[in-house]
Amino acid sequence: MAKLQDNYYFKSFIKLGQFSVEAATFLKEILQNYDRRTLVADVQAMHKIEHSADLAQHEVMEKLAKEFITPIEREDIIAICQRIDDVTDAIEDVLFRLYMYNVQKLRSDYNEFSDIIIEACKALKLAIMEFPYFKKSRSIEPHIIEVNRLEEVGDKIYIDAVRRLFIEEENPVELIIWEQIYHRFEKCSDAIEDVADAIETVIMKNR
């Protein structure tokens, strides 16, 4: 039997995880150089990353439909693929909100959100890279714990940002817009943790 690290599905998890890292990094670049006049082009470029991730996921599903024997349960492969794809979708959705609401200027705390998303995506990718070795690896659990820790940090950033928003902002439209944008940022952290939880579930089932 082929080693798990050489298995198509585990390689595909890593590929999908890399798309999430790329999306998070690109979002950070857009926010650092924010210009609403380039948002259409930025949205299109982000969608290319998201679409590539979708194509990679569909490829996995097509192969899985024809496969008789899989390295882990079929439903676990589907769940992990879908949840990694959810991360990329959630990151893209942040940019969609900025575009749809025609945001003129960013609030100062965007930096904290984008940094934590990149950090969490990178920690998740490390966990995914260790996933093929889960039966013996001592490294995968610390990566999963780190993802969980970063999600908690993300929660605190979200709570503090929303509180600050309602203290500082008097324009009701801006309140609605930014509460929604902050919520989308927070959903990115939740989506990343969901992948780590799915991986941890597979580990517990197969040890």
C-alpha cells in the first residue's frame, strides 16, 4: 500500500490549504493598499484564486466518485475538502462586502483581522501537511491547538472591534456596514477552526 503522504487525497488537502493561504495573503495586500477604484479588479483577481480552489475540489470529488478504496472514510474526505474550500470562500466574502458596500475608507483595525487570518491559515496548512503522518506524528496536535488559539484571538479582536465601532461611530449606515464586515472577518477564523476540528475528528476515529 502506498504511503499516506504520497496519497492523492492528502496532497489535495495541502493544495486546497495553499489556496486559502494565497487568498488570505492577497486580502492583506489589498487592505494595505486599499483603493476603492481598483476594487473591481481586486475582486476579479480574488475570484480567480477561489475558482481555482473550486476546480481543485471538484477534481477530488470526481476521483472520489470512482474510487473503491480510500485512505480515510469517504465522508471525511468530502468534509475536509468542503471545509477548506469554505475558508477560501469566507476570505473572498470579506472583499465582496467591501465592494458591495462601496467602502470608501477602512477603519484602522482591519490590520489585526487580516494578520490573524493569515497566521491561522498558515498554522492550518502546517496541520494539513502533517495529516498524512497522523498515526505517528507528534507535530499535528500542536498545530491544531495553535489554530484553536488563534480562533480565540480572532474572537477577541472581533468583540473589541464591534464594541469600539458602537462607541465611536455615530452614522447608523456605517454601523451596519462595519458590523457586517467585522462579522465576515470573524467567519474566516471560524471556518479555519472548522477544518482543524474535522482533521482532529478523523485522527480520533483512526487511532
